[in-house]
Amino acid sequence: MKVEEYRERRIEIGGWPVNLTTYRLGEVFHCKADNVSPGAALARTTGTTREEAEMKAVERAGELLARTRVHAAGS
């Protein structure tokens, strides 16, 4: 199998920049959401459509980022 319909885009979730990478392998779409810096994967999901895979990844990334605390500079 080869990767088809590859797409990357940057969105914002809860004030955090997030990269969404989506592609199709066979009949299944795969989506990875990662925070832009340092690039750690937040979610990896699959779906029968691009929209389903991306929706699941955005939902999971939102759950994780909502729990992330921001520390003030100099603390």
C-alpha cells in the first residue's frame, strides 16, 4: 500500500497551535495531531473518511491540551 491523499494543515485548539497530518492507506484515513513545538504527538486516529479521522484527532488533542498548564515566564 502507498500513502494517498496526504495533507498537512495547522489549526489552533484551545489557544495552542496544532499540526494535523492526514493521509489514506487503502480504505482507511489516518490522522496525527501534534503540537507545533516541540512536535510531540497528541493523538493518532483513524476513520473511514478524512473528516472522521480529523474530528477524532482534534477532539482527543483538545482533551489533552485542556489539561496542560501554562507556567508564567520566570517562575
